[in-house]
Amino acid sequence: MKKLWPLLFILLAACKQKEYNADTLVKNAIVYTVDSTFSTANAFVISSGKIIAVGNADTLEQKYLAKEVIDAGGKPVYPGFIDAHSHFYEYGLGLQEVKLVGTKSWDAVLDSVKNYSEKNVEGWIIGNGWDQNLWTAKQFPNKAKLDSLFPVRPVILSRVDGHAAIANQAALNIAGIKPGQTIIGGQIETIDGKLTGILVDNAVGIVTRKIPEPTEQITQAALLDAQKNCFAVGLTTVDDCGLPYTMVSTIAALQHKGDLKMRMYVMLADKEENYNYLFKRGAYKTPGLNVRAFKVYADGALGSRGACLLKPYADKANWNGFLLSSKEHFKQVAEKIAAKGFQMCTHAIGDSANRVILKIYADVLKGKNDKRWRIEHSQIVAPEDVQYFGNYSIIPSVQPTHATSDMSWAINRLGAERLKSAYAYKSLMKQNGWIPLGTDFPVENINPMYTFYAAAERKDLKGLPTGGFQMENALTRMQALKGVTIWAAKANFEEKEKGSIEVGKYADFVILDKDILKVKGSELPGVKVLKTFVNGVKVYEKK
């Protein structure tokens, strides 16, 4: 019996060693923690979906026995990317509709619509993504050919920015739109007494309100298809800007089932029923869903000349664009949102729209604060108005790829002098010392690598212009990385739970094939995501 005791001790020791005290160890990595000192590590440990230790692999392996070990193969690891301004659900719906992004002519748009109609033979034809600025003839199209192809079936095709659309006569008839009809905050284009089919800003809604609501099946497919594509580019949180309150329960139910793993920060649209919903029940917060903000639209887009400018457009005499609602409306909305303690996030493109909203914010906020009210886009800001951001702690939420997409034609809209105060991300960042970055997808591509590249290099995907666009407003690579991680989290009041690889935070992270802090600028758009993790669970792996 005495001879058996040593063997029993060995067996007991072996059993004790297999008492796991962690779920996952990630090692052999270049870990960019994006913590307050922007430190790096080579390993971290995960338990119950959260990070419990960060540091050196040798030290961590002595302390933790993990059920799974992920060897990163020396690749760089970053916090999961956050898109601070997107239209996630709309993007998903677009995946179910006619895809028109990148079409090079009106005829190419019509060809895409015809092909779609042959495979989808019933109901409205809905498309999105055309941009006349990419065509040889850079004018809005006319519905005549659309009418000849679809005399009975209603069709509406949205411009890439969502602020203009073209509808055929069948759709216009359903909406009851007549030649010469006017609407506040929008345009119904009429030439020689005839409708062209072009609708701008609030006019688009006259038609879209007549479209039947998507089925539950389409809604779920939209969310899950969008999730799949976003995970593939390393996004683990998206800000969805301007949803109806009815989507909250749909998203929450899909997350509860475990089907929708994407974390979402939802801004409700500027509608009375949405205010009533959130004011009555209070902020909605789970690990995957945060609803505490409202999205308001001050003006339209520069591409469709709906942005509200202080002086007329350089390429359209006596035209300044327009506000989408009265100043009184914006003031009333700001006051009631402030009274209830929620966040206000306002779309403002033109320098006039930015001035109006900045002054209203200033009147309501009354000085520095931590309410984190946001101006979405902050695209053209008069130099004398930039100080409002710092003086009233207003957050400029910007989309760097807008600059590189618009730069070739924005000068035509604004003129050389006014362009200097547009897309001024560095100047805006300096006001509060931080700036969240997004894409506005589906207006732009969903890929945060393009955001990073545009922010730091200020070039388009062709590498133009050679020296970069208005480089005085480029961000450093460190700032760009913070913009899609910790600063984006901060814009959502979530910097204590995500946005960096630190103890106590969700284990949301990505492994890339190249180090975006070190590779040549020209290589940035081609950097690929190898793996994406949410809560320490792999949700994407490159094949």
C-alpha cells in the first residue's frame, strides 16, 4: 500500500492542474490594447466573455489554465472595431433589394433594375445606391425610360446618400404626387410642367410611406445578412442611426435567441411616437443593445444639393439648400431631450445647418458638460463656428470616407475657399481631444479599413490625390485607430465596457493579417480580417 501513495499524489496533482480557471488564452500576438497609454502586450486571458488579464504570455500561462489557447501567429490584434455612424438595418434591407452602388450610368441602373425584376416578379421594386456624380452626364436622371419599362409596377430608386430618389409614374400615382407640388424641407422636381420623378429629402417620404412594411422574415434576414458582412470586416458594434422604436423589440429578441450577436447602439428617429416610447420606459440597456439617443436631421446631403449653406452653391446660382424642419422644431426637440436626460445626435452637413444646430445646442447645454450630444457628419463648418464644439463639449461624429468620396466634386459645390473648412477632422478633433469615426454605410463601404485609410492618408482607393486631400486635417494612425475603437465607444457612453483590450471589458477583438500601425499607407485598404471575436467567441474566420 505504501508504494501506491506516490502514484496517488501524482494523479491528484495531475487532476488539480486540469482545474481550468479561464476560458481562452490569446498569445503570440501583437496586442494593441488602446488603453490610456496605448500600451501593447503579447497575450490576454478571457473568462465568461470578458478580459480578465492582459500582459506577457509566460506570466499569464503560469497563472491561468485556459480551456482554449489561440495562437495568433505573431499577427496584430486590436479591439473590435466600432462604426460610430451607420444604417445597419437599412444596409441589410438593401441586400434584399436592387443594388445600384457603383453603377456608371443611368442605363446601367435600368439594366440592374430589369434583371432584378425578372427574378422578383411581384410587389414594389426598391433599389439603392446610384450616384449621378459617377456618370459622364452628372445630372439627375428622368423617369421616362423607367415609365416605359414599368408602366404599372411601382419603382423607387434611392440615391447613394439616401437624400434623393427617383420614382416612376406608377409610384408617384400611388403617393398622389402632382406636377408643381411643394413640400417643406424637400423638392418634387417639375420641368416644363411635368414630373421628372426626382424627389429630394422630405419629398422621398411621400412615396416611401406607401411601401408595405417588410415582413418579419425580410426584417430578420436583413439584420442577419448585415451582421455577417460586418463581422467579416471586423465590426463588433454598430451605431444604427434613426430607427423606429418598433425595431427595439425585434433586435432584442434576435439577440436573446443568440442569432444576432452584433452589439448595437440604436438612435431612435425624430418622431413623436419614438419620444413617447423612450421617455415613458427610460433608456434600454443590455450587453448587446443600448437605446438612449435620438437622431435628428437638420438638412440633406451635399451631393443632392440639399445641404443647407450660408452662401449659395458654387454650381447653382441663388440656391442655398434648405433645413428639413423649422428652427423652432429643433429647439423644442433639444429642450425636451435635455429635460429627459437623453442624447441628441443631429445630422448636419452644410455650414448653415451646422451653425443652426450648434447654436441651439449651446443654448440648451449652457457650457461644458458630459451629455455627449453629437453632430453627425459635421461636414462643412464655418471656421468661426468650430469653437462651439469645444466650448459646449459637442461631439463631431465624422465619416472619413465621405471626404475621399466627395473631394473630386465637392469643390464644384462649394468653391475652393469654402472647401478648406469642409471635412476638417483634425481641427474638429482638437476641440475636445477625441473624435468618433464611422462610415454612414450603406452610403459608404462598411469596411473600417477604408475609414482608417481615409482618415490617416486622405486618399481614395486609387491612391489619389498623390499627396493626400487637405492633409492639414489628416489624423494620425493612432488617432484613427482610437476613432474606430475607444473614441467610438465613448461617443456611446460605453468606454468602460468596450473599445479597448483591458481587464473587465468585453472580449471583442479582431486579428488582422497586417499591422495597420506600421504598413505602408498604400497597403491599408487591402488589410484583411483573419478572425473576429465577440464575447471571446469566434464569429468570423477568413477562409
